Amino acid sequence: MRRDQRLRSSRRFSQIRTEGRVWVNNLLVLRTLPNNEAETRFGFIATRRIGNAVVRNRLRRRLKEILRLAPVKAGWDLVFIVRKNSVDASFQNLKRAVHNLLRRSNLLESSPRSSEH
């Protein structure tokens, strides 16, 4: 994931939490807020109760790879919050969960790639 696609500002994370919309499934929580820019930026939250650093970083890497291949609409800030069930989920189940949230939030570009699950 490129540097300009990452959310790092704690102020922006807080703003997304208070002003953004929320979608939930059993593996992830998605919070969204328009950013009025040409690029979509992604943030990831995996707290210590999820597991140790190895587990949390593995989940973040998996999410980054899934989103790298996903056709996401431009101009949004997205924060994915990892839930405890994600630890035992396969890559395919995690991918389905991400695509489910993006589809429900209407942030998937309509392209043939979006039907890949």
C-alpha cells in the first residue's frame, strides 16, 4: 500500500469515528468519511485484545493485500477495525468480509474485478 493511501493522523481517525458512517459484520467494522481528495486512504485498527503483535500485523497485512486488489471508489477515508473472530478466519473469509462491507457501503467501483470472491 502506497504512503499516500495510508491514514496516520489520530485527529482524522477521531473525526472518522465521530462523523463517519459505520458498517459491521462478524469479522470487521468499517467506518467511512468522504475526504474531498482524489485518493482513497485506508486506516486499520487492531487492538491488543486481538492478539500479540505478530497476530495483529498479520491481519493488517492481509487487509492491505485485499484492499490493494479491490476496486474501491476514490475520495474516501476508510478505517477497518479488526474484530476477535478475524484471528481464526481464512484469507478467503476475510476477503469476503471486506467485499461485503465495501458493497454495503456502496464503495466498490462497478467493474468485473469486484465479482471475484
